[in-house]
Amino acid sequence: MTKICLVSLKNHEDKFTKEVLDTIARRYELDMVFTRDEEDLCSWLIKNDASLVSLILYNGSPETLTSIILPTIKNTYIAWFHNSSWSKESESYSLHGYKTAKSAEEFLHILNKEVIYTPNFKNRVGEHVENLIAEQHIEKNTELEVLADRVSEVSTQAENKEDIEISTSVSEKVIETIFSANYTERELQEEAVPSQNGEKLLTSKSTEGKDENIYFERSRKLQQELFVNHKWQGHQMIGIWAPLHRIGVTSFTMNFSFYLAENRIYTTVLEGLTEQHALKDWLKRYIDIPKDWVSYAKAIQTDINPIHTDWTFKSVKFLPLDHDDTNFKWDSKSLETYMTATNIVDITLVDLPTGKMAPHTEESLKFLDELWILIDDSFQETVAWNDYIQALRKKKNLRIYSIFNKSYPFSQEKRLAKELDLHLLTKIPSMHEQVMKSYYQTEPLYFDNEIKEYLHPAFEDLSIHLFGKVFDKESPNTEITKQRWWRRALKSLNG
């Protein structure tokens, strides 16, 4: 049965002309269905068999996308042209956002070059890759060509079967290799992503001796498996530390990571090396351990398939330690890999062990862009750490800031920050009762709407510090808009 390309591109007719769309339709053997606007598109999806839709070209609102389109489709590639767009992979769809006119043009260029493969086109992947290799003269022995040969071989073996099914893992690997989020092969190279033959490690630090470093190869594989599907605007690695215990480092790190992810910042939380690891236990309160999960640290130290390290929760990629990870040999090379393999995302928050730093923790500071120190009303005890903090700053030439956690009306945040000679980024109000209660709950504290009201002003301060702006707030009428869409859709369904 012929697959469908559903088009809703109001005000994009200059780029997506009828000639361009006809070319796409012929190349990918699609029937084009044109809709007038978002409402018309939603009506079509509800009235017709959405499983026939393989490709959607859409430039409508996030509300319509998340409330109606995504829950309805299955095995569909969505190209979303919107200044608030984002990218996401799931079992039901592959969503890729294009924020600018330039990226939209690049998308069309990629389609015309036959580089992109939408879901359910597995029987055509081998042919496309062979054509691409012939046209672009890709050198022998590259990972891309080996994958193409494997895909072609599987296609040949299956061509007499009623249902031609190319190995999903192979075809998905080809897709990831050639097309990652909004990036073409040329753009990936310009952004210094590891090359397909593994010659570069994405890090601004020294790469001396990388060709002899087994951790480098594992790092490259981790980057490909864990982080390749997303675009970033320049990685930042922020260490979060407290000199005193029970200040709330892990709680703050998780809450802030959820806030960043909620605002479409691709975020990873990395647990600093320690025998007193806690992040895994925090996550187990909210979600089961992923099947066959192995820690990121273990994947660096062994040849385990890195795909099993993925522990994504609430759109944040968590990299907790496991119980035996500190038993591995951690030298300068393995530590560098541990601290730099996440450099392919927007931001990495490193949950550092509290108190005086072990040698490996202190060594890891050189990979940070900034160190944020959490402080509270333990005034004298905190000031006693001043010499230690200043020695760290001087020794590591590191930008260090303070965040006052658990602030009360009587707290003297600026005075303490001045005593420590640290710029105060923000203060977070005390939520002691809510925090204590959250230890018995199965949903992270951040997702309580009342808690968000407490946290958002501080997190907005931090977003200005990191990105130079406050994220756009969701419209208060979003839920009303969603309900209105569903009412319209049901009305259309009933004729």
C-alpha cells in the first residue's frame, strides 16, 4: 500500500514549491496529501488511517504537535519547521526540528541528495546508500561504506521474501551515521564531532596520545550511541559541589536538569567518581532500572555495548555510577574520557562528591567550564572553607560561583558570598517540609506545580547566566487550547 506524506506548511510555499514536493513524492514513492492548516491536518489524521503516514512536513504550533499529532501517528518521520521546534526519537516517531530558514533549505538539500531515510523505507536504504557512495566518492574502508555493504547484503538476501525487512539495527545505524538531527555530514565535521573513522575526540582539551588511548574509542562509541541524535549550541560543563553535607547538591542538580530539559536544552547529569554514589538510588525512587543497564563508567572501562548505558528520564540523560565502578583503574586517560564524552550535548551537570575533594575529583575540575558551590545558613562552617576554595580557584584557574540554597527571610546570602569572595548567582528559598515529604514520593519534586513557583525565579537567574536569556514561558492557555483542539477533532469525526 502506498505511503503518504502529509503536508501542512502554511507560509512556507516559497521553499516547498509544488515542483519540490512532487520531486520528494516521486523519489520516495509517496502520495502527497495537502492540508490547509493545523486544524485541517488534525482532522485528516483522526478521520483517516494514520499508520499510512510515513512523512509529515509541518510548521504549526507545539501545542497541536504534542497534544494531537504525536499521540496519533506511528512509525512516522516528522520534519517540523518552527522557531520553537525541537528533535526527539521514540518508538512511534522520529521528530526533527528546523528552527531557521537556512536549516529548512538544508533539509530540502538533504532530501534531494537522497541522504535521509524515513521510517518504513528499509527496503530502499541499500539502494540509496550505494547511490550516495557512488556520487560522493566516499573512500573505501570507512564505517559508512561497511554499513552500506551490510545493508545491501541484507537486502539481497531478503528480496525474494514477501516482506522485505532490512536489519533494523543496521538501517538505524546508517541513518544515525549520515543524518543526525539537523546536521549534514559537512556540518558535523565543521562542528568537530568525531569523524566516522574515529580520528577525532570532541573535546577542547589536549588530545595528545589519543591514537593509543583505548578509552578514546569507547568514548567515540558512547557519543554515537547516546548523544548522536541531538543538536547543541556549544557544550558547557558545570560542576556542582558543596563543602558541607546535606546542602542539597543532588536534589538541586536533578531539579535544574529537569528545568533545562523542559526548555529543550539537551542535558546530561554525570555523577562524579565516588564510592558514596547516590544518583542511581535517587532514580530508582522514580523509575525502574532500564533492562540490561550498565553504567557509563563501566562502558568506558570495558567493551560492553554502549547502548545499554542509556538511562533517560524526563528527557534528561542520567549517567549514575554503579556499586563497583570505583574498583576500576582510573588514570588520567580514563578520567578524561569519563569527563569529556558528554561534550556532544548542550550542557552537562556534574554532581560532585561533597566535602574535601579526592585527588581524582580535584583532577576532574580541569574539564569544567564553571564550578557552582552550594551554600546555606551554616555561616561560620562555610567561611572556614574559604582558604580551600581560593586555593582551588588559583590552582585550577577555574570560574567559581555560589548559589545560596534553602534561603530564609533572615538569611544573609550576599554577606556570605562576599566573605567567600564569590559572585552569588541566585538564591533558592527553603522548602524543607516539601523536600522531606518528597523522599517518600515517586515523582520528582520539580514536577509539583507549587514547587515550580519557588524554583523558577532562581532557575531563570541561572538560565540568564548560562544562555543570556530567560526561556519563553508556556502560555497559560495551553491546556485550554489542547481541549479546544480535541473538541474540534471529535466534532469533525462525527461529521
